[in-house]
Amino acid sequence: MSNKIAILLALWVAVVACVQAQASHQPRSVQPLPRFLPKPQYGVGHRIVGGFEINVADTPYQVSLQYHKRHICGGSILSSKWVLTAAHCTDGSTPSSLTVRVGSSMHASGGKVARVANIVQHPKYDDSTTDFDYSLLELKDELKLSDDVKPVALPKQDEAVKDGTMTIVSGWGNTQSAAESNAVLRAANVPTVSQKKCNKAYAQFGGVTDRMLCAGYQQGEKDACQGDSGGPLVADGKLVGVVSWGYGCAKAGYPGVYSRVASVRDWVRENSGL
């Protein structure tokens, strides 16, 4: 009996060793994550990594996109009737399930809450690659514009953004720090990264497309994160990007990936009249 047990144990050890050896040669299973809070989690206390608190008057185009009254994503005011966010924030949702909070530095209170009348998701949105990650929201009622509620300027179709341009990204995304307040809007300044460098950084994940724009520091430390998706990346007063995805948040060697607004400027005009 003892010999049989010994043989079985030896076989078991051999099997485990074989499985471990095979696993060591498998590709990485960790995938880049979109920067939004999954609807079932209704996450709270999620904002920019390595940033600083701001007043909504500093970024009056910023909105909180809410799913059944819970923050899931950011967005940008384009006019008194239109908001631009990310397609992965609205995919599968109905207009009646979404609202936007405007004019507040807090996603859970203050300002005004506007109902969504219509969702215009980009028809080429691909959830497997996060390409064409754009969604327009038509509001039921016009926003009352003020110092805290203002549209952001848009670039021209295919307008270039020079490498190294300093931008500001804002939102209520994960700070990855328990010491930072989860109550107030935050922002971070990050430089744009060349398409070549970004494509190389994300080569193992299929690279980036022409509809994507990257921004961040080589050492990481500052970035958008889960909960910031759909929010604004602004340079020289123009909305150049929509927070989209990335590998982790603020990781060295992996800049944040944004949907390039200039790539779909004509689509925005055709669907919103702006």
C-alpha cells in the first residue's frame, strides 16, 4: 500500500511540474483596461492618479456621466445640448438609464443633473480593440451655461497635436491613494507621446490605431484611471482626446491612451450639427 501511495505522489508531483512549466511559456494574461467603472460595481472614490484637486470652474466642460444616479465615467460639454464621452461608457445602455451632472466639483452632489434623450455611439466602435471609442449624448433639455458650465472648443478634422504638447486631463478616476480625497474633481498635466513610442509600448496588446492619442510620462506617476473614461484631455483650450484605456494606471512605460477627437470631427458635426 505504501508503495502505491509513493507512486501516486510521484505522479502527482510530475503532473504539477509539467503544468507549471507550460504556464511559464504562456503569453501574459493581463490585458489593458478601459478607464471606466463597471456599472455593476457603482464605484465610489475614483479619480486621477498623481494629480491635484481643482474647482469645476477650472474645467467647466467636465461632466460626470451617471448610470442610475451613480458615477461611471466622465464626459465633455460640446454645447448646451450635446456631450461627448467614450463608447465603452454607453455601450449597452439606454438613454433613460443615463444622466449627466454638470457644474459641480463633486460627482455625487451639487450642480445640475440633466437627462439623456439620445445616445449616438460611433458605428465603428470595436469593443475588442477599443477603436473608435466615441459616443455623443443628446440631452433632453438645454443646459444653462455659466462660469461652471461651458462648452469646450473642438479641433479641426485631422488637426495634429505636436509630440510633447502639455495637456490637462480631469475626472473622478481612481487615485490609487487612500490619502487623497474622493470628494472633489482632480486633474493632472501630462505631455503627449509620439505615435511611434506609444505603438511600441503597447505592441504586445496589438498597438494603437490612428484614432488613438497617447499622453503621459515615461516614469508613469500621473495618469487617468478607472472612473475617468470618457472624460476630457485638453490642450491649448481644445478637446484633443477622450479618456479611453491603458495598461494599469500611471505605470512606467505605459502612457494613457485617449480617443483622438480630431479623427472624428466631421462625424461629430454630422450628428450634432456642431
